[in-house]
Amino acid sequence: MIADVVQTSACMKNFDIQDFALRALVVLAGGVAAALFILKGQASALPALAVGATLGVCAMMRYGPSAE
């Protein structure tokens, strides 16, 4: 349990504002896309949007923060 906390703290030291901005932009774009789908009556496309967002997050986690 304590090792998990230490590992998280070490990860946060490398946290960059550009990484945060990119992730926030992805979440915002996903929210806007979901709202537009709902407003246009195509809510059946939301599961595909969720799968795409999940794959995007997995790709971002795999490559990690920027190498600057």
C-alpha cells in the first residue's frame, strides 16, 4: 500500500502542464461530442465513443508523459 503511494508521488514529479492540458482537452472534446450526439438523437453512438476514448487513454498511458 505504501509503495503505491510512493510510486504515485514519483510519477507526479514528472507531471507537465502540457500533459494536463492535452488530457483536459481530450476529455472536453469527448464531452462535447457526446452532447452533440445526444442532441442530434444519435445516442446509440455513445458506446462507440466510449470505446474510442478508452483506447485513446490506454495509448496515452502506454507512451506516458512528454519526454521534455
